[in-house]
Amino acid sequence: MVEEKLVRTKLKELRSYLNQLDKYQEITVEELENNLEQRWVIERGLQLSIQLVLDIGNHILSEEGITVNNYTGILKELGELEVIPPEFAKKIKGMAGFRNVLVHDYMEVDLELLVRVINNSLKDFKKFAQYILDYLNNN
């Protein structure tokens, strides 16, 4: 059985991060080029938010007896189990790879991509949270 209290605590934490990141919507590449502090805040906020999405997903899958070998597999399996809609799982599967770029600095973070994510993808985190709440309320 899913530890509902744990998942709800993680969702609350995710909402807190998203509230902070909302302040940076509409930021431009030029602003990030000129303000390292803002860039770090956004990168770290996104990293932590993505990690929470993956932790929540992994917890649910673990309770369902499913193990995955990588972060991308978490989102895929959540879609297959219909914890989140399969089409939505496909849409957000890139989160796992983006997390790896942020954490491991595989390459210089593309500021244009960072701006697109902060300006266009925060709603996906919010949708994920709602899907998880719906899952908790229905199970």
C-alpha cells in the first residue's frame, strides 16, 4: 500500500518549489546570462522538482511491486499503470534526462532550453501533482 502521508508531504514540497519557480516565469536568456544567481536558483529548483516527481513515482511503483532500472522508466511505468495518463507520461519523459544534465553537468546547460522549461513546463509539474492526488484519492 502506498504511504499516502509520505506522498502528500512530497507533493506539498513540490508545490513549494513550484511557487518559487513561478517567480521566474517570463525570464529571458539574456537575464540568465547576466545573473548567475537567478540561473542557479532556477536550475536547482528544477532539479529538486524533477527529483520529487521521480521519487513520488518510484515510491508508487515500488508499492505496486514494480522496479525500474532508470529514471525514464519511472515515468513510462506510471503511464502504463495509468497512475498518470500514458500520453502525459510520454510528454514528460524528458524530465529524467534533463535532471541528469542538471545534476551531473554532462554538458553546459542550454540557457534557451532552461528558459523554455521555466516558461512553458511548470504546468506539467502541477498536472503531475494533480494526477497523483487523484490516484491517492481513488485508491
